[in-house]
Amino acid sequence: MRFSLQTVFAITLLVALMSLAWKSQHANELERARANQLQNEVDNLEQLLDVHHPETRDAWLHELEQYQAVLAMRDIALDRFEKLYDKYSTLKPRDGTTLSMRFLPTLPVQGGSNGFSYRIWVPEDRPVWLKFGVHPAKTSVNTSAEADALKFWSDSAYDPSGPYEMRLPAGDHRLRILNKAPTDVTRIIQFELDHESLLETSITAKKINGGSAGSIGGDDQIDFPGDQMLPWLLTLQTGIEGGWPDEDQKPAISVWLSDQPSQFQGFPGNDD
Amino acid sequence: MMTDPVEPDRASGSRHPRFRVFRFAALTAIGAALLWYTAGQVSKKRREEAKSTRLIARRDRYQAKLDRLENAAEEADRARRIILGVLRECRVAEDIPQLSKHHVVSQNQSSRALLFHVPSGKHVLEIQAKWGPSMADSSATPKESSQIEGARKTVVGGEKTWTIPLPAHSGYRLQMPDTRGDDALEWRLTSNHKDFVTRAEDLPVEGFRRIGWSYGTRGIVGFPNLIRNVSSKRLQAAVGRPSGQQLWEVTLSGKRQDQPFRVRYAIRLISDCPAYATARAVRQMRSWMPAGLQWDYQGAGKYALRQRGQNSATD
């Protein structure tokens, strides 16, 4: 068979048209598949939002109002907290040898617990030492004298372990202690004096689970005249899931004020 | 040689003209069919594209709603912690702010006190105290003295329940006994409502010395008589017979006359209002809602459970 040019042309044209037809069909199928997938997604979302029931079409708006009501309460609470803070933070210095303090209100910190906050007035004529140490948890501490008498670990699960001390200058101070939980396995305990970091100590364990803390408290100003011992402030322990393998090795952190130095190192401050 | 000359092309093509026409027509028809088919496919594709565009717009609208809900839910979760944190810092009842007309908010301060706020409506606080000798290991609940082996049968176990009406939309502070010595086991309820008279009661137990204590720490931010995601049967049971909610429990353990002794308090709020559920819970329960019941929306994400056809009573 001999093909004329015309025939060749005609067949080429046909082949071109066939491939065009096939391509357009393929493109159409793809587009249809895409539309079907989108339809599925939309059906899913409509089900989640209950769009088709006349009774529930507004349900999502009501759910939004549910959350907004909680946010409104939060704003009222925060407003009140400012007033509480003012109310419970005023401090009236007494005399040259009386230390005065107040236990201040605190708010929960993102990723952490409330923490502890103290306002401390150090008198002119009395030396006051702020101390920090890690000791066996089973020894209980409630007074400055008990704390001064403890045996401290310089190497423990808390890093760094101290012990540390510093002489507090006369005047108004704010001591803040924050217990942060960045992960399941770490706690970071931060100490801040007058908005400057004194110390950050951390503990890491297989899984950290709560803990306990005891602090000096009280709703009003507490005064410690010259003839009275300075106060113990805080003891806290970190809980480990399953408990500590050796109860004798379980550490606790204590913070207290003392009338005399113990020859501890100074607080590391901001340098890491 | 005189044969009829075979007309080469013309002869084989004596059918040519018609064959050619036929072939041309056939090819043209096929071509036209292909073109027509292609055109059809292209137009269908355009329609599908238009449909997709509409679907995308709808999907994005729905997704925006869901994202908005999810963000609000997360923020509300964080807000809850702050609300409870502030409540924990209220040292007297007057410190408690007017939080909400709809929500019960409750938080304990370690073992010392419970601070709570009640919304509109009629509410009653029920304080139930149970006391008695306990087993040496502190896992048992208070048992009557008859269960102590060979004990002197002095009956020291007992229980007492107080119910105290609470003016609405107010804050309250329930202070628990702080017995370090031999003080009476007294609880004290104060309020920031101007007409509320402080109430204090003690237990007829002397000589109790507290050594330890345990208490719940769960904070509450929610509607009174709150129904969570429950079965259809529980929904049926909850309508018209709301059960109240447990706010707190505290157990003081120690010694009385050298015997292990325990005092347990359970504190409940009983509210004279329908059972309520959050908008979120109502959505989840929708598919098994019993026929005779309905949800009435009352604002702030709160739905009241009622019999169908029942008038909404004013809350």
C-alpha cells in the first residue's frame, strides 16, 4: 500500500486528535478525583460542625461562647489579683533590728507551678544572711537553727547543689522562687532576688511526678525582733515516679535566713 | 500487443473516487467525534473545577471555624489554671471576685481551706463529717469501734451532716480545723455576701491530735449539676433529679486517747437547678439523645436538660 501525503496527513491529524481526546479525558478524571476528595473533606467538616441539623447549626457558636465565658472569668480574676497583690504586699518596717516579711500572692507560671514569693525588709542594725542548701529529705527543717545545723550535700541530684549564702543588704527585697517543668524529666528551680537571677538549679530523673513544698506563710506581715531567730523560708522536694530508689539519698532544698554566715560559697548569679 | 491498457491508478481507483470520498468522510467523522468528545471532556473538567473552587471555599470556611474553636479551647484551658490560681490566693472571703453568673468555681488551699464561688440560683452547701477510730494502716475509711479487736467498746465513731443555704452569686471560704494541739475540730464558713452570717460548727470529739492529712486537689470551673459525656440512660436519670457535685474531701488522721483516729469531711454543693452540660458535651451526646428530652441553650455555652415541652423555668 502506498500512502499519499494526504493520507499521512489525515492519519497524523487523527492520531493527534486521539491523543488530545485521551489527555482531556485524563485531565477530567484527575479533576473529578480532586473534586471528590474535596467533597469528602467538606462532608467530614460538615459532620464535625453539625451543619445539617437545624437544631445544631449554631452549636459551634455556642461552644465558642463556652470558651469565651471562661476567658471573661480569667480577666476578672487577673484584675482581682492585682488588688490582692497590692493588699498583701505592703510592708511597714519596724525598727533597726527587726526583720519584717510578707508571703506574697503568686500566679501560676506557664509550664510551672505557682512558685513562692517573699517581701523581706532587712533592718539596718542586724546582719542577715540568705542561705540555700541541699540536704537529705528525711531531716525535717522548720527553723533557721535547724537549717544551720544541717549537713549539706555539695553533690546531689540537684545541679548545682551549693550550698550558697549571701549577706542581704539593709532595705527592701523581693525573693522569688519558681519551680519550672520544661519537660517530664526535668525540673528547674529558679531563685531571683530583686528581679536578678541568683541561682538556677535543675534536677533530671526518669520521670518526675509532683513533689512537695513547705513554706513559711501567713496572711499578714510577720516581724522578727532582734531577740527572735530569723525565719526558715522554704523546703521543697521533687517527686519521682515510683519513688526514690534509696530514701536516704532523696534530696530536699531548703532556703532560710540566718544571723550568721556558714562560710558557704556565694550564689552563682547569672553566670552559667 | 494490443491488450486493453490497464489504467493503473485510475483503474484501481475506479472505485477510488467513491472510496476516497468514503474514506475522507470516515476520517472526518472520526475526527469530528474525537473533537466532540474532547470538547465534552474539557467542558466537564471546567465544571468540576468550578465545583472544586466552591468546595475549597466551603472547606476553608469550616476549617476557619474549627481552628477558631480549637484556639479558644486551648486558651480557655490556660485561663482555667489562672482562675483557680487567683482563687487560691484569696485569703479571706472578701477577696473572692464576682466571677460568673453561670459557673461554680472551687479551689482548695492545701488542707487549710476551700474557696468557692456559686453562680445564680439556689444553692446549698452540704458538709458531712465522719469520725472514728481507724485501723493502724491509713488506707481504711473510718470504721465503727466494734471492728477494733478487743477494743474497749467506747463508742467514739459517728457522723454528722450540716446543710447551709448559700446566697447566690457570692464567694465563700470554708476553713477547716487546723488542729495541732487539742483544739476543737471546728469548721468555719464565711462569705463576701453582705447578708451571710458566718457559720462555725465543731464536732463532738475531744482530745484529737492531728498527725497527718490528705485532701483532694481538684479545682472546679464548671456549671452546677454538670453532666459530662454520659449515656442515654444517665441522661434520662439526670433530668429533674440533679445530683449536686462533690467540691472537696479532707481526711485528718491522728490519735485520740492513744488510738489511731480519723476524721473525714465530704463537702458537696447541691443546686436547685436543672442538670447542665457544656455546648461541647451536648454536641458529643447528640446522637444518643433520648426522645423525650431536649437541651435548652441559656448562654455562655450552657445547655439545660429538660423534658420535651416543659417550660423553661427562670434560673
